[in-house]
Amino acid sequence: MRVLVLGNIPSPLTSILDENRCQVVEFSDPVDVEILKKHRVEFAVSYRYRHLVKEAVIECLRGRIINLHISLLPWNRGADPNLWSFLEDTPKGVTIHYIDRGLDTGDIVAQREVTFDQGEATLATTYERLNKEIIELFREQWPLVMRGQASRVPQPAGGTFHRSRDKERYVPLLAGKGWETPVEELIGRGREGSRETMNATRD
């Protein structure tokens, strides 16, 4: 299977795909249908990808595109999911889901809840742990995904969604410590006004 990996290069997913005898193309820039055709892409995987996947690309792949997201969906769709899970004290974890028109709204392949020792954890250590967990979950699930045997469960109603700009009012909480900020200093500090329970969709 020819798989397009969208995200940072080199991707930690490539070795897993190699183990499963997939042919991999890594891409970090915006992708379009012509790129899919050029590389004869059969499936796409997005992980830490900084661009919205165009609707034409989603339609061309016909359900053969998934995303790795470091939140326990439907909680913390969108930007900065780890930060918001502490600011709003919501469930924490990782999710593999299919990509649809919405932002992190597609059907769930698999997810794993993750707990932390909040007395010792920092934004950096929790982020590292979540990324380790999502890669391991991908390792477990990819053989099922590539054979068309993976679960496909609609997301439950509710949850939260955030844009990058939503965190601006909370930047002072990270002053001086940045990624080393203890998460216990952030728990519940989010304001209800920043929460959006409506799904964001592409224009």
C-alpha cells in the first residue's frame, strides 16, 4: 500500500509503516489532489500536520485518511489540546480518527485515556507522554486500518473546540516557565467564555 504521511519530516510513523510493507511518501507542505495522483496514494495519515486538509483531498481519498490527535475526543478538538485539557480540566488521552469536513470531528478508530501525576507533571512531560501513547496506539491499530478491519465509531455529542488564538489570554500563566509550567498551576484556570461546544467546519 502506498501511504502519504502528512506532518513533520522525518515522521516517527514511517518505521511502523515500513514494518507493514507500506511504501511511504512524507509530506509537510499543503497537499492537493495532484500530489495524490502523482504518488499514486492509496491512504493518508496525518500526524502533527500544520495545514488543513483540503476537502477535495478528503473526497478523493474516499474515507482512506486518518488523523492522530492528542486528546480524548470529542474533548479538545482543534489547537493546543494538551494545554486546554488542563485549563478546562477535561478528560485526557489520545485518539485516532477518520478525517471528514469538520475539524477533528470524524469517526473514531481507537482512543486511549491517559492519566498523569498532576503534582509532578509539566506541559512538556505530558505532551511527550501523549505523543508516545498516540504512536503506540497507531502501531497497534495500523494493521487493522490497512486491512479495512478497524473500528469506525461516530463521536459522541458535545466536547470542546479551540482555535490557536483562544489561548492568548492565558499566555501570562506560562510566563517564565513556558513548557516547564507545572500542570497543577493550570488546572481549571480556563474560562467558560473560551469553550465552544459547536463543531467547527470548513468554509
